[in-house]
Amino acid sequence: MKINHYESVVIVNATLEDDQIDATFGRILELIKSNGGEVTEVDKWGRKRLAYPIQKSKSGYYTVFRFIAPREVIAKLERAYRLDESIIRYLTIVLDKNAIEYGLKAAEIKEAENVTNSDKTENDESNNNESKE
């Protein structure tokens, strides 16, 4: 059983309530985990205007799932995508080693920025407290 790194972009109908959208994503995550996969990252892009209408929808809620899973999971996952009426488009790709390395570097940079921003926020708060005294 070969395990690969995958990236799956899912567009959900944006007219749904946030709870319904989250429930759809929860079902996707559960399907991946229950079939031996491990979700490494979920990147929610939010509501975006579509370039052209898809199933009479002019906007969609974009989300990117990055995960590690056996090959067999993809057939089950894409079947679930086709059967779910709230999903209007999807695309799943296998990541090559260059894409995996790029993703790791991007995650490290993002983490470093978060640490820097949190340190800056703490310093600003301490400076504000000192100036008040």
C-alpha cells in the first residue's frame, strides 16, 4: 500500500450557512482519517467570486486540504465529492517532492512570522503599560 502526499481543493456553494459549510468540511476530514489518512493542513480561503457560473452559482467557498493517505482513499474521497450536492467543484492532485519541500518551507516562514508578530504584540503591550504608569 503506497502512501502519497495529496492536495485537494474543494469549492462549496457559498450560499450555504457557515454551519453547513463546516459540516461538509468535517465530513471530508472524517472520511480521510477513517480510511488511514492524516490531514496535515486545512487552508480556508473563504468566499470568492467564480470566474464563470458553475451550477448556477456565481460564488464559492474555497478550501484546500493537504493530507497524506494511501492511494485507495482518493477514489472514495472523490466519490463522496460527487455525491455531496453542496460541493460544486473539486480537484485532487498528488504532490511531488518539490511541492512538499516548498510547502514545508512556506510553513516554516509562516510560523516564524507568527512568532515575530506575537513578540511584537507583546512588546507593544508592555510599552503601553509602562507609558501608563
